[in-house]
Amino acid sequence: MLAPHPEALRFRGLRPGDLVRLLSPASYPDKGWVQTSTEILTGWGLRVDAGKHVLAEHGYMAGHDQDRLDDVNAAYRDPDVRAIVTTRGGAGAYRILDGLDIDAVRHDPKPLVGFSDITYLHLTLWPQARMPGIHGCIAGPRAASTVRRLLMTDQPSVLHRDDRTYTAALSTRGQATGFLMGGSLMAVATLVGAGLPSLDGAILLLETERPPGLGLGFIDRQLTQLLRSGALRGLQAIALGRFPGYENYVDRGWTLLDVVADRLTDLGVPILGGLELGHGPDPLATVLGTPAHLDADTGTLTVQPAARF
């Protein structure tokens, strides 16, 4: 078994009766989803409350920047709150990064569950506080089940390549060990020069969805940004999740597979595609920031837990 990262914090695993807080650090959710999320979490034996601005609306965001920031910091400062579950991604989490109470995070480590725009928070809490996060959601039975296991047990998780998933065709050969980091490709790329943590020694997880009206250049620009910036130096391996919207997209003979292979295979590191992580219905979840072992030969990614009991 891999040893824990020497600098990584670990959170106390959740037990029945613990309090979970629902927050909206980015966009606001459908009103019914807050109630549904509450029912899912209480079904695990947990208590649930919500941040003051969880349903606030300011343009496409859940309230003004200070409102969303205050909710996040209040959750980290509240000793009764044992985990934070975000209601959705969307946009706006990147606007509150500079005001995070890092001392509160270090003082009382607690997991943050979310993905998409929430990747910005994961990528900020890791370098500044060495706080692992959970890339996932509870929208779907499989999604909820994997998040529950990551929050309430201290067992390693093993993710398997699904050959039906589009990116499975990008898998290469080889094995690597490193801390798992990443998530939304857009978040990783746009944090270059603005707080992206060092990926030296990392296994980089990448996933995204195709925004309406954007094609392969959307992916090409972001991958090229990471390459030209030097952000991928020292990378140990790449894990690829879902890229919905690109499965049947062709631009002058090229597909997403051509673009990703053209940009990433020259790095010479193992690539494992076909992981059911990220955008799309009922995704799996994974811990970010803990040691992991990627085996492209067997199609597995084994990730060490962040919970302790």
C-alpha cells in the first residue's frame, strides 16, 4: 500500500449524526435539488444544513462573491460541520479563491465534495493547505454511493477503465505512482499563472464537457497552454475521464482522440483513459490529493483514502 503524502492533511471520516453543509460556491442550483440532496445525505444517517446563500442569485452565480466566500469560510470555521457538499458547479468559484480562510482549513480539515467549477477550489486548497478534496457529486445512485464510501470509510478506491467510455481508446501502456490532482481541464488550464499547484510528481486527472458552439480548438488551446507554460514538467501519468459532447464530433477529419493524442503522448508518461469521472450522468467519484497508482496495462487507478477514523 502506498504511504500517505507526507504533507497531506486527512479529515475525520464521517459517522452517523455528523453535520454536512450544502454550499453553492459557484452557480446556484435548482431549488428542488437542495431538498433532494438533503434527503440523500440524511438517508446516510447524517444531519444536513445549508449555507445562507445556497439559493441566492446574482447573474449566473449563487449570490455576490462576498456572499459565496462568506458561506465557504463559515463552513470551515464551524466545528460542528464535518463535510461540505457543493450543490453544483457552473461558474464563479474562481472569483473567491483569494479570500479563502486557509488557516481555518488547516485547523479543522474537512472534505469538500464537488467537481466542474469546484475544481478551482480543490486546486487552491491543495497547495495552500494540503487539503485533499473529493471530485464528484451525489446526483445519481452510483455517484452518491462512491461519495458515501469516500466520506465514511478509509478504504482505498479502485477505478477501472470502461472500454465503452470514449477516452478509453487513448490508453497507453505503463505504470506510475504519484498524488492524484486535477479535474476540470478548463480549471487546470486557466489557473496557469494564477495559482495552479506544481504537478511535479502528480498523476493528472483531466475531464470536461463541450460547451455549445465550441469545437476541438477549445481542447487544443487548453492543452497547449499547459504544455507551453511548463506546467506538465515532472508529471508521472495522466488519467482521462469523460469528455461528453465530443464523442461524435469531427472537425476536418480530426476527433477529440486525435487532438489529445497529438498533444499528450509526446510527454512519454502512461495514459489511462476510459474512467467514468466527470461530466455526464451518475459519475464515479475520487479523492484528489492523496497517493495513487495508475496501471495502464491493467486499466486501473488505485487511490488512497483521505478519511481517517
